[in-house]
Amino acid sequence: MAVRGGERDTDADWRELGATQPYWGVLSHPDYRTENLTEDALEAFYASGETYVADVLARFRRHFGARPKGSALDFGCGAGRLTEPMAARMTQATGYDIAPGMLAEARKRCGRALYVGELPDGPFDWINSFIVLQHIPPARGLTLIAALAQRLALGGFASLHVTIWREARLQPPPASRLRKVARAFRDVDPPLGAITMYDYDLSAVVKVLNQAGLADLHLVATDHGGHHGVIVLGRRNWGRT
């Protein structure tokens, strides 16, 4: 199992999921597994993206009195579930993902969005990321959040989702140092393509965004099976582009 800087290489996991389970990797419901996928399930998958995008835009209007226009970036776009409804409401939308298999599925929709495997420079008037950063180790994820914030145009909008705590039943059991050492010899790394979850320090996320010029932030609570997070809604008020 590949590692990156001493941590699990989650990019390798998502490339594998993109090749084998591109829809279930985004929404982990049995209907979206490759072996179960039907046309009705596929349409429900994309319809859920319409609902999410409409909700985020309504929240922008409520909190900031405006909504983004112009160019948009969907970071970790997967199969384009959110990118296509973003493209329908913006002048231009780009979906970025590290999984070629997911990008291939997104392109099959023949929609308005552009799909790329290299993070574009921007600037963008709206940068979105949902149920993506939670699968990236926080040290690397915070660096990515900073990079995204720097790609946001002045006056641009952000909707970035992170998980920040999990229910007790999902916590690893407490272990003494000796037990940890014993487990290190006994346990085997999860196989390639495993979905791992990481919790972020919300204060660290806010610090990165504040330093990039996002001073007015609003939080929307999320719960995915006991993994609790927030969608951070913000607008870039100052900073260099």
C-alpha cells in the first residue's frame, strides 16, 4: 500500500475507486455500486446534486445578499454530480479530480462543464468542495484549502465541507502504548480502494481561510452516519489574487 510522506496515499485509493466504483465512491449506498447500478439510480444520483447546489446558492443569497456568477471550480468533482448543476447556473464550471475513472464518467454526461486532472489556477468566482476533504489527511487538506482560497477571486464565494468530530461508536477503542505496538505487528493496512475518514480542527480551517481574506464565514452542520462536519460558506473580502 503506497504512502505519501508517511501517511496513507489516499489519492491512490480514489484512483482505484474511480476505476471500480465511481458512483458508490461518491455516495456510499448499495444502489450506486457498479454491479447494482440502473438508469433510475444514475438519474437519482445526479438529481441529488441539483438539490445540493440549489441549497448552497440559496444560503449564499440569505447570508451575503448575493450569489456567485462567472466561473466555478468543483474540487474533487467525482463523476460530476455537483459540477453539472454548477455549470447550469454559472458562465463556466470546471470539475477537478485525481481519479481518471471518475472524470471519464463525468465526461459521459456530455454536459457544459470542463473536467480536468490538474488543479487549475483560476481565479474563480465560486469554489466548492463537498464530501471530499474528509478523505484527505488534515495536514495535506489544510494546504489544499489554502491553495483553493488563493484561487478565489476577490468577492468570490466558497463552500467547503470538512468533518470535525465523530460519534463515540465510531471512535477507535482506547489502547495502551503496549497494545498499540502489538497492533502494529498484527494489523494489516486496509486494501487499496478503502475509504478513510479524517476529522479536521475547525479552528485551523478558519485560520487558513481568514489568512486568505475570507472574513465573513457561516457554518452549516452535516451528519454522514455519525461523522459530523460543517459546510463553511464564505466570501473573499481581501487578499492578493
